Amino acid sequence: MSTRIERLQAQFDRLSIDSFLVSSASNQQYLAGASVEGGDGYLLVTAKDAVFITDARYLTELKETIPDMPLAITRDYLQAANDHLQAVGATVLGIEDSLSLSEYQWLDEHLWTDIVPLAGVVDNLRQIKEPTEIAAIRKATTLTSQGVTALLDQLHVGMSERQAAQWLEHWMGDHGSTGTSFETIVASGKRSAWPHGSASDKLLADHDMVTIDCGFYVDGYTSDVTRTVALGDPGELLKSAYQAVQTTQEKIMAAVKPGVTGGELDKIGRDYLTTQGYGEAFIHGTGHGIGLDIHEGPNIGRGWPDVMAANEVITVEPGVYFADQGGLRIEDDLLVTPEGHETLTTAPRNLIIL
């Protein structure tokens, strides 16, 4: 089986390049099995070879983690890349859109080769997950489902949103997670109408809807799970809206299979919510891929042409939001299979009134 670097090199002719500079830490990790902090070096892949360019701070670590990868140890990363490109006779370098303006300006002024800015080259390779990646995501989604379910037993009136988020993060760390992939969201009451409402010092109150949105790493890969519960009866508007969102999610998930586009999945959910009177309250996309990063391809939203394929892992996360009243979202992680899909997350989806 070809290595990931060989799969990248196989794209060169189609892209009309003969070398590629990897600046994204996640893409370095995917291709080489190790990464450095942003701005601390690059993975340079040419048609003939690959070399990791960084400085002495990473030397011992990289020698141990990727012993077969050639290293160029220097503080002048881009000059080292330029020298290597000249040595192997490269003529056209592809660069990622994560490269900073100052980096691009240096390359534009000094580089031996021509430059071609390219978006999504390695990211597209990452969409189809290998068995080891699926196993890691499965562990992350299973553990996160358990953690969210455990948190529901802890929520109570008078607890702060921040305390709830911290409880979940501590539980996940104690049970094997290595960290969060984004700031844990706990948004309650009127704040639950904020789709990305960070946990605050607001105290949970009677009749509040409480939205918990979290992502946790296990073995380098992340989950992304959202659940909304109520602390006592939240009222007919939000209960009816919850049922509509739950049915919407079920309809979208039922349609997930290879060949369906992100736009088609989004339309299924958006059309149903519109028939129920909630179309204008659905104010974000329907989902996205997950893996090394919390947001990867494929994209699921209005008009997106991305085609689902077997062994991609995606989220399905419809939600509705009402200013000054509250909101809700349900999000699950799905593995696209050759025949359809497998739902990886298992936390309860019905409206729980605590």
C-alpha cells in the first residue's frame, strides 16, 4: 500500500507541480506522523523525496517519532526549503493557503521555483479515513458519548455553565481523552440561542434549555457531539422545536450514504424544518467532516457539491434558535459505509427533562 506521502506525490502531475510545502500542522501530522508548532518549520515534499525542515528544539523528538524521515535542522526554514528545491531540480512549488502573508512574500521574492497557491490538497486526501483513523475516531466518539451522558447526571439548578464544562473536561481527561478540539460550549436559557455560546458564569435555572457542544481527542482524532436538555419544563415552543429538530436529524441521517452531496443532505433537513415553521430559525450548516481537526471535509450545507464517500466521518447537527427565548441543537457523528452509514455517537437523543 502506498504511503501518504506517495499519495500526495501522485497528485503532482494533475496539479502541474513537482514539489509541495506543507505548513499546516495537521497536514504534517497526517503525512509524516509528526508536526511542529505553526511557524516552526515545514514538511517539504518533492517528486523525489521528502524532508522535515525545523530547528534543534524538535530534533530529539522527531528523531524518535519519525526516525526514517530526513531532517534539515536550521532556523532559516524557508532558505533551507529553497536550497533543497534547487538541489533536486524542482521547478514548481505548491503551497498551502495556511501560509502567512510574510512567508508568501519571502517565497515570492527569493524562491528558486515558481509558486502555485493551492487549497485543500492534503485536506482532500484526509477525508477518506484509514482503518486506524476510524478506530481512533470510534474511541473518541464512544468516550465522548459516555462523558456527555455522565454529565447529564450532574447538571442541576444553581450549577454554572463553566462548572458544567469543566466537570465534563475533567471527566474526559480522567477517562482517556488528551484534550479538547475546541472550547467546550455550555449555553443555557436565553444563551442557548447562541450557537457558539462559550460557557460562562451564568447559573443554570429552572426551565432552562441547556446546550452542550464538545469535541475531545483520543489517539490524535476528535469527536464532535451536541446534546440539549431541559432543567424542568421549557415550554411548548421549545419542546415542539426539539421534536422537529430530532425528526429533522433522523431524516438527514437516514439519507447518508456514498454518492449523496452535502447540499442534498442539507436540503432534506432545511425543507422539513421549513414545513414545520422553523426554517428561518435554522441559521447554520448541517454538518462537516471530522478527524485530526474538528472541521474537515466534506462540507454539508446549502449548495455544497461535496459528495459523501465510504470511510468519511461526518457530523449531522441541525438546530433552531429563538432570540431571547432559547435554542437547541442535536449533533451526532456518522461513519459513511459502502452501504449507508453507521452512527458512532450513542448519548440519548430524546429530549431529557431533568
